Amino acid sequence: MPIISDLIQLIYVSKPFGYDGPTLGAILIDARRCNARDGITGALVCRHDAYLQLLEGPAEKVRATYQRIIRDDRHANVEELVNHAVTERMFGDWAMLHDPETSWVWSREEIEDGVLERASPADIVAMFAGFSEKARTEG
């Protein structure tokens, strides 16, 4: 994939509002459709107590997507964890790779205790890098 000069990665966490199969399915359909249109790739790791999502692509498009997520009533307490420029995509093959919590390295108790707020951006990016590698080798 070619290097894009304004390529960014943005990672956020939110609390699901009304987490169930149909809601998650609708989020994934919306994300894949909009992301394909906007040149955004990424991954969504989710479970009943948290969504953790990495978005990557052109800075303007990623920021606009993040603003839509903030306004989306299926997300509560949206918090940006990482926002930085990158030279290549981690999830270039996926408009939105979905993982139903199997890649989480933190327990529910750790999430409730604020581990994501204490984790460094490098720790969070490393978690997604492991997820990307796993998806590539198993996919």
C-alpha cells in the first residue's frame, strides 16, 4: 500500500449503549460501508463493557469519522486514547476488522479499574499490532 503523507491512526474507547448482536452488526455494517467510501481501515475489538477501535486513514476523513462516532448514541463516554501520524497502515486489508473480545489483553476488572486510562499510547498500539499480526496469520 502506498505511503500517504497525511495518514493518521486514532484509537478510542467507548462504552456500548444497548450492546447486543443486532446493534453490533449495524455498527459493523455502517463502519465498513463508510470506511470503504472514505479510505479508512481499522479494527474494532468489542465486548459488552467496552468498544476499543483503531481507525487509520487520511487525517481529515479519520477525524470526521471520529466526530460521527462521538455523536452516535450507540456509544457513551467516548475517549480518545491515541492520535498520531503514521507512515503505513496496520489494518490495510480491512475496512473494519472485528474481534469479539478474543484479542483483549485486559480483564473486565482491569477495564473497570481504569487500565486503559493508565496504559501508554505505545501499549495500546502494541495490543492492536498483535491483533493485526494474529489476523494476518490466521486470515
